[in-house]
Amino acid sequence: MPEIVSSDKVLELLSVGRPVRDVWITGPLDLDPLVVSRWLCGEDMRGIYQPIVMHRCFLDVLDLSRRTFYERVELVECYIAASSLRQAYFYDTLLIEDCIFRDDVDATNVQSEGPVIVRHTTFTGYADFSGANLRGGATFLGVSFPGGTNLLSGLSSKASPLTISGCRFRPADIPPELDPERLGASVLLPARPTFSPHLLCGQEA
């Protein structure tokens, strides 16, 4: 099992730009203590200026909502019970790879100037991308949405470049005017699989 640590300890590491690896983060991970004001040409560029890098972590609650990130945000091989990206703003890369999101993910009105890359990740709950504006482009590779998503519903109206390859969607989440094969998508049944954090540790429950 990974080491169990408090969110306060994790914030100490992130505040000096250190990555967080192989830990179980208990309680909500609130990044507000990392938010600072920096003035540029009379404008307050308020946000988080440290990279947020977490590998092989279990998170009870990850809240990125309503925050501006000026450096890379990277989640790799993480199991995330509850999370929100609502109105988050990413100036650099957002990478989500080999992760499991257990509950619904609120990514409404998320914005990015840098690339958004989501690879080999499962959204067990509903993933809501309403109003997303991903100007830096977005790539979804080998992503499964058994809990449903509206990622494709506004595809034709979005100016953001969106690349999809090897992704799986519920039939109800693919608009009739879109060709799944042309999108690089396939259809899955709307069953909700059960995941165990022990599996990610290479241990049996």
C-alpha cells in the first residue's frame, strides 16, 4: 500500500515544485494556499506558479476548480475518488494519463491555452465538458467513458482542435450526425465497472 499522507504535507511538496509520488492523499486537496498574485503591466496575474505533478497517487478529493495554472499539471497513474475542474484555466500542458476517476467529473467551462492530453484513462462517473474552451487543442487517446459524457455533443460548434483515437463512448453520448469510426471512437455498453484501488497497487483486495 502507498504511504498515507495529509493534504497539508502534499501542499508542502508542491509549494517548492516537487512532484508527489506513491502516496494516498487523505481529505480534500485544496490548492488555495498555492495561489499568489503577480502583477504584469498593471494586471494581477493571480494563480498557481508551481508545476502540479502527481504520479501513482490515490486522492480522496482533487479540487482544481476556479484556479489558474501557469505551469504544467500532470496526473499519471492516479486513482481519484472525487474531483472538479470547473472553470479551471491552464496556460501550460494538462496531462492526464492512466488514471481512474471514480465519481462524476465537473469540467464545465474549463479553459486552456496549452495542450490538453488525456490518455488511457477511465471516467467511471459522468464527465461534463459543457462550455469547455480548449484553445491549445485537446487529445483523447484510449479513454473510456462508461459513466457517460457530453464531450462530443458540442464538437461541431467548438473552435478548439480536438483529436480522438481509440476512445469508447456510450451509444447515447455519440450525436447521430457524427461517425464514430471517423472520430476514432467505439461504442461501449453503459455498464458501470467497479474499480478497486488495490488493483493499481498490484495487490489483491
